[in-house]
Amino acid sequence: MGERWPCPESGQALALFDHAEERVWRYLDRCAFHTFLHAPVPRVECPQHGKL
């Protein structure tokens, strides 16, 4: 599992630090169903910008 995640500031590919609290996004409704996406957002520890 050598996945790398980009730093939001510099774009540098870094290893996963941890996950932020789960976020919820409203997606386009499908037929008569409301659609919500739930996901824990990955965080990285950038040597220049710290934990993001």
C-alpha cells in the first residue's frame, strides 16, 4: 500500500499521515433519491507546510 497523497499547498506526493473527520458532500440526485457521499479525508504531513 505505497499510495502517495498530494500536499494541498505544494502538490508534493507524500505518505498518508492520518484521516480528518468524515466529511459529507451532497451529490446529484438520482431519480427520486437524495445522494450523499461520506468519506474520511486523508491528511499528509508536509515538511514545508506541516500537517494538512
